[in-house]
Amino acid sequence: MNFWTKVAGIILRNRYLVLLFIAIITGLLASQIKYMKFSYTEANLLPENHEANLEYNKFLEIFGEEGNLVILGIKDSTVFTPKKFNAWNNLVNEFENLNEIDFTVSIADVKKLKADRKKENLF
């Protein structure tokens, strides 16, 4: 007989002891569930002085931390041409129509404020 045949034979002959052992271990682990804590942050695998960490910490200082926030940005000086501007707005509108997204903010949503010094208000 080989090794696994002997192990299977021992387990089958002592099945009640094996089941009792599994039940005891399960009970002990279940009794420790009150000490279990969950973390909803990602693990930082890089050193604190790594360039990516430094940039991320600077970003957090400026914008804060929001777990459910996704920011899309582009670096294109021609984004205000009609074709690209309309394409960007169409993308934003597609996102806005999704049920999973609460709201969007786009370049088209930003309004230019002008001050009326005489009436002391903005329009």
C-alpha cells in the first residue's frame, strides 16, 4: 500500500474522531470572530519615501481621500476644439446615464462667473 492509501484508511477508520476534531477547530475559530476587524484601505506595498507614494500623498493633501471617487483627466491643449469637446461631453453623458454613477462633473459644467461691482453679485 502506498502513503495515501494508508492515510485514507486511517481517516475512514477514525471518521468520528476526525469529524469531532474538525467540529472543535471550527468552534474555536468561530469563537474568535468577535476579534476580527476589517480594513477597507488598500495595503501599501511601497516604502514611504518611494516616488509614487510621495506623489499620492501630495494628491491626497490637495484633493482629500474619497474611496468611491474616480477622476478621469486628459492632458490635451486641443480639448476645446468642437470635435474633441463634443466627444468628451458625449463620454460624460454616457457615464451620467449609468445607474451606478451618482453624478459627474465636466468641463462643460463649469460656468464662468462675472462680478457685477455695482449690484455686488455674481452672474
